[in-house]
Amino acid sequence: MHDKIHHTSKLAAATAPRPLRRLKIAEQYGAGSTDLSRVAVAFAGKQAAAYGAEVVRIEPAQGDPIRAWPPFCDGRSLLFDFLNQGKIEQTESWQASDDTILLTDDPMAAAAWPTHRVVRLHAGDGAGNPGVATEFTTQARAGLLDIFAGADRRPQPLPGHQLAYSAGMAAFAALVAGCLGERGGSAYQPIDVSVLDIALWVNWKHYLAAITGDKAAGLARAEEWTTLRCRDGYVALTFQDKDMASLAILTGNPFFDSPELSTRPQRKKKANEINSAIEAWTQGHTRAEIVREAQRLRVPVGAVLNMSELAEDAQIQARQFFSSDAKARFPKTPLMWNGIRPGADAGAPQ
Amino acid sequence: MSYDSLKGIRVVDFGIITAGAGTSAMLADLGAEVIKVEGPQYIDPFRVWTGVANAEKWWDTSAQYAFTNRNKRNLCVDLKQRIGLELVHELVASSDIVVENFRAGVMDRLGLGFDALAAVNPSLIMASISSQGATGPYAQSVSFGSTLEASGGLSALIRSESGQPLISGHALNYPDQIVSLTAVSAILCALFDRAPDKPVWLDISQREVTSYMLGEYVAASRSRAFDKERDDAAAAGPGAPAILNAVLRCADDVWIAVTIADEKTWERIASRLQLQPHLPPGAARLTAVLEDKLHTQTADTVLRLLAACGGSAEIVRTAATLVGAEEEFAESAAFTVDPEGGAVKGLPWRCGAAAMAVHRAAPPLGADNQYVIRELLGRSEAQYQALLEQGVVTSTPRK
């Protein structure tokens, strides 16, 4: 491991990698933009900027509504700032060069673009129920609200802008794939990314359960993996056949090593009993104690951390994942490229 | 462009389950030749967890494996035998990309770490997807997608009415799904800027990806005051600011998800339902008012009512009701069928209005042993047969 780190540091460039430095991208919105798809466009552009592309963000004449979306710091939208790190701001009079790729969710802007180098984001496929698709209703439509439902609780959404961000990430991948294809001799063709498609794609195991008739996979399903209360919060513990003996050692309870819990179907039937028995142990310990002991026995575990606790986490700090900005700890690009994170720790356009 | 952007690119794929296997599947969807490498002692866990028990070739029966390994080839080689490891080194030498998602350090111990592989292929792009990244005090942690939901900050923002943070569990393992999009993006960027004798190692932390997707909340965490604001924002529901994002239970025991974007929409709904026009304070009270009025109506009726007033509403689809939606989603790029007629994941975008077509069903274990050993590595038939006899290559797992 130490050799690898040493070797990689020898390989590393002195500055952040900018593999897309030759690409020019314009981000444009319009009357056809929706709240859901405009976030996806902005997130796709954010990725391109992080990898060194010149990303020009064309501020709509009426302003960008995301500037008024929470959370805020000193009156600025942190969401806006997070989405627009590293971009160049221009007004609608800006003229793009011929080789610029358009990222947009506005059909009119896409139609008016002079080349086929266009990536279009869509909120949905237009065949759903009336009303504008939102992050929330799209999660519902794709079965994602079913994931966090239970016999004794209401369906819950994924927080934030998970679908818009996922769609933005897919759009960015598609954009670069198009450039690679173009380099290989294929003409660039317009790319379409639907947030609804992404929602279904992310939730593929639910769809698979549906088509194979496993109707018990969803709402109010028996789930033996859950969060467990401990002395100072919660932990999430997961386990498989091979972990049951370790779970017995961890908790000092031979129940977990019994033959009646040796397979997942057996454990699903006794999910509540299992969770109560584990919690009887976790409640007497802190998250740190549980994580340390479970990891020692190689049982997958994670402490439930809030954002402030994340910032104090030794792993996050060791890898310098959050920016050092005292006002806003933006997470950096979540990977190392030969030991360095792509993307300058840049602010958003003013 | 069609789906041949990566034509001529070869990927050696040690990816398993979703995070790794899903990454290389997308590279295969884009035209790369992806050779999934498994060993007789260690096959993709999806084959073990979700195969049909007691089937003759149980390891080739997993639908989950089929979903995440479309368009690939398969080599089953014993890496514990020196000659097996040498064959894989030789394969990497004639390839462009390696994808793996073992625990940090495992590939090094197998003799397949970045240093070893870059030594045989100085232009290699290697993507290592791990729990928390290859460096740092927790690099060796064992995790699942759902434990990373906890340690990545996601669970703290998804809570039951009693305040219990929630994880997605087997049904989703959310971080596994999104990390593959991140990994593919980075790999494509590395290909775009590829230069001879400049190997690239992408060290991708699944936990960091999880937190990155909550970037605005992370940024807002510098003080307790911001934590409070963040929690309030999260409680208001996902997506753009709205008067309400809530689920309502209808008379037919179906949940409806509704977004009321602004006060004007609320006023129209209040008027239609003959409710007081002033907005009840707080999402919980507003939800209660709506549910009190609508709980005797069927889901279809409620949908029509809300839609007529400009509200956004959808039925909360479940594993049971997704089945009925098959026809609606037939045109979705999310899913497709392989040449054998099996349902598989698609590539989640369209190019030139066409969705990606799968040209090769997920391969059985060792299906392409002969192709790799004879055609790619140039061994004779006699040499191939010897490798089979020695158990260096096989199409049967050893339990």
C-alpha cells in the first residue's frame, strides 16, 4: 500500500488534472426549463468544469431561480454555489464558437443550436400524470418512495436532488462519450437524458423484483438490515450468511449463530427478532465502539453521521475531501486521479 | 454517434455486484470489449446470492448478474496459480482499462495492483472503486452500500416519523447505483486525455460519492444554526422549494405523492376542496388537512383533483405496482432485453433518439475462456487444453 502511494505521488501532476481542457460547453436555460431538469443541467456542467472543460453558464434574462433556493449562507444559496463551481458566467448575448457543446433542458434552445452537439435533459417522458414532474413525484413514479416505506411508516423520499444529480452525472458521461465517438469518426448526435429514466435505472432491483413477481420486495417488506439505536445515536449494520458467527461474537449472543438464521430467507422471516436482539447490544455502546468492534470482526457497519460530524471524520479529513473554506465546506470531486482530486476548489460565478 | 464510442477499447473487468460490474457494463454498452474476469474460488457474489439454488449450473442463473453484466465476455481463471496470474497480466498488457471494486489492498495482494499492472501496461487506465478510498485511516473498512448511506450523511436526512434514520437495504443500496455513474464519467475523461506511457489510477471512494451527492447540505454544516436550517430544508422534501411535498393515503390504501409548488396552487386546491384558503402552518398540519379531506377518495380521484388544480401528483409505485407500469416504461432507456429475451438494464440515455441495444447477453462463467486464451493471447489449442486440464481456466466454480 505504501509503495502504491509513493509510486502514485511520483506520477501525479503538480496541479489538478484537466482532461477536458480542450472542450467548450455552454449551459443554457429557457422558458421550457423545469425546476427538476435545470438542476440536472447545472450538475452536468459542474462535472465538466471539474474535469477542466470551459463551461459557460448563460444566466437567463429573468435570473436563475436556484439563486433563491436553500440552504443559504450569508444570503447566498449554497446550492447555487455548489452547482456552479468553476463555471464562467455570460449573458444571453454571448456568442458560442462552432465547436461548443450545448447542455440544456429547454427544447427551444436545443432546436436553435446550430450543430448536433447538444445534450438535452428532460424531467420525464411526458406520459405521466398531469402536473410538472418534480424530484418528489418522479421518485414516487419510479418506485423509489417505496424503498424507505415500512409497515409502520410513511413512504420517504431520498433527500436533496438525488435524481437531478444522477441525471446530470449520466448526461456528463454521455457528453464525453459523444466526444470520444466523434474523435473515432462518428458524427455527434443529440443526446437525451430523462430524469425519470435515471430514476428507474437507479431503482433497477425494484423493477427486477416486479417483473419476477417478488411483490414482497417493497413496501412494508421484511428488512433485516436497518439502523439500530446506540448510546449516542444510530449505526447501520449489514450482514450475510458468512457474518452470522461474527455477529454472535460481537453481541455475545449465540442466537445469531443458530442454524435457523443461516440463510437470508430464514433471516427475513425473523427480521424483527434479529433487529431487537442486535439493538439489545448496541444500546449499551457508542457508535465509535460498535464500529471499532464490528470492523475488527469484518462485519460491515457504518455510524449514522450528520453533516457536522462528517466534517470531523478522520477519513474525510485525511483525504481532504471537503474544501477548507471556513464559510462553506463544499465537498470536492469524490475521487483521486493519480493522487490528486480533479477540479479546482473554485467558487461559483458572482 | 451510435453506441460505439469505445470501439477498439478493451476492458479487463474485475468488477463485482453493482458498483464495479455496473461500471464496466456501461463501458460495454458504449462499444468496448469488456472481459469480466472471475476465478473458480471467487465468482461474482450476485451469482451466489441470487442464483437459483439447486439448479444444475446455479452460478449462471442470477437475474441480477444478467442485469449488470450485459454485453460482456467472461474469463474464469485461477489467479492463485502463477500461470493464471501471468495470463491476466498478459491480457492487461493488451488492454486499455481495468475496473475493480475489491476492498482497498486486495488487488495488490493478488499481484494485480496499479503498480504491477502499470508496469506491464504503461498506458493503463485503472479505476479502483472502494468503500472509502485507497488511503486514510478507514481505507480497510468493510462496508455495504447501506452502511455508506449512514457514514456518508444520507441516512441522517431520511428519517421515520419517530426520528429513526433509514437505510435503503437490499432493495436499493443506493450508493452502489450512483458510484457507477461517477466511475464511468472519470474513466471516459481519462480516455479523452489519454497519452502514451502516462498511466492513470482513479481511486474512487463510494462514501465520498454518497456525500458529494449531498454537497449543498455538506456546505451548510459549518455551524449548528446551519444544521438547523439544513434539517428544515430536508424536512420540506426533496427538489425545488415547495409549499408541500407529502404522501397522502387514499381510500383504496394507495399512497399518492403530491408536490404543491406555491401558494397560488394551494389556493386553487383549497377552493376546489372547500377548505379554508389560508395556508395551515407547517407541512405536517397541511398534510393532515389534505388527508382528512381526501382519505375517503380513491387514488385516481385524488390524482384528478390535484392535477386539475395544478398540483403535481403521482401514485407511489411499489414493487407490486411497477409490474402494471411495464407498458408505460417499455420505451424507457432504463431497461431493455438481451438477445436471449431476458430483461436487463439499459444505458440511461439516448443517442440520436435511439436507446442502446444489447448485442450480447451476460456471459456464463468462463464462456470466453477459449476466445481469450487462443485468440487474444495466442496460445495453441494444445496449450489451451493443458490449461483446462490444470484447472487454470475453467467454467465451474470450486466451492
